[in-house]
Amino acid sequence: MIKKCLFPAAGYGTRFLPATKAMPKEMLPVVNKPLIQYGVEEALEAGLSEISIVTGRGKRALEDHFDISYELENQIKGTDKEKYLVGIRRLLNECSFSYTRQTEMKGLGHAILTGRPLIGDEPFAVVLADDLCVNLEGDGVLQQMVKLYNQFRCSIVAIQEVDPQETNKYGVISGEMIRDDIYRVNSMVEKPAPEDAPSNLAIIGRYILTPDIFKLIEETEPGKGGEIQITDALMKQAQNGCVIAYKFKGQRFDCGGAEGYIEATNFCFENFYKTGKAY
């Protein structure tokens, strides 16, 4: 059983400056709820109640959000505004939260390695909160991946088809098709130029990783951009055993940039807020 979900949240959010100069990008609100809360809700839906967050300088708001605000609670107690806290209260009651700091930004692989003391020696999920994923017609993306893990018992990455001209923004995979939505990975490249990409199947911000990934990250040299890339560590894992890529059901919004953020806001307003499901 997977119980833990790691949120790397120490990055600077430079694509959303100046909004992220003093506010964590994970706290950007989509309608009336911060991005990271959507991610934690997705994790809890999948049965992952032990939430581990890798933070950095200037990220105190993340810890404050997943805590009780006694003054606020007292101020709105007994009013109709209490309904706005139903969702966050549920998370506080049903999840545990632990934190550690990444003191240097050395890439996603390094951020995941920084979370090792919080995870221990067990399989875990990773969520990048600025990738907002929703599925209106069934299980959330993490829940879909947990079910797959119970079948394959190996690391899994979520993928989607992207414009071939945009492969330089993603880790890109190629592999042997097991069924129409599952591939056994045999190649994985970080942000390849379009002419060098092995496919247009791009990794998005949802992973399930087996604990041996930590040792592989430790042995991984800096790659693209001088950073320790999780794709490089996963490629080693794929060569030694099995890594599955899963073409998930649902929609993904890249909320690290303005265009995706606006699309996510419009989508959530129409499907959650206006229908009363946003709290």
C-alpha cells in the first residue's frame, strides 16, 4: 500500500514573476483554492494521507495554510462563511503533514532526494502542484496510478501527448506499448529539441516511485541545465528493471505559466465553483 505523497515545493516559480516574488507559486489561487490544496485533495482521494512537502526560503505560507488559524476560525464561527473552510478542515483531519527544506535548487531529482528522510524505505507518489490535474468522469490521476502500481509494482510516470515542437519543455519517453494507454519505458530524455525527441509523449507532474530511486538519484550526475534530473535516475531504473509510462484519463493544466493558469481558473470556475463543489 502506498501511503505517502511528496510535494517538491522549493522552486522559485520564475515563470510567474512578479506574482511569485514574495508568494509561493504553490499558493497561487485557482478561483478560491491554492494549487497545492488541489494536489493534496487528489492525493487523499488516492488513499495517500501522509503528505510530505519539500519547501525552501519564503515558503512559510505553505505550512500556515495546512494549519489551524484560531483567530480566523473564531471570527467566522457560526456564520455562513464557515462553509469555505470545509475542504481544508477535512485535509487537516485526515492527513498528516511533514516538511523539510531544500537549501539549494539543484533540480527535481535533488528535490525528491531531499525528501528522503520524510519518505523512508517505501514506495511513494510525487505531485508537482503547478500541474493541476482533474478528471470529471472518474478516478483522479493519482488514484488511477495507484491502481496501476498495485498491478505492476514498479515506478510509474504520467504522460500525455504534446505538440512535437514543445518537447523541449518536458521529459519525453518512448517505449514498448503494453496496451493503448501503458508503455514499458526504454528511453527517457530530458527536454530534447524537437528533432531529437524519441516521441511526443511527455512526462507531467505525477509519479509513483519505488524507494530504490533514492540511491539512483545519489549516483546521478548533473544533466540538462546542470541539474540533477529525475528522468536520468528513472532511465537507470528502466534499464535495471521496469518503469511504466501511463497515458492518464483526465485533463492537465500547466499552472506554472499564465496561459495554463487562466485555462485552469476558467475550468474550475465552471465545473467546481459555480456548482458549489469548490470548497
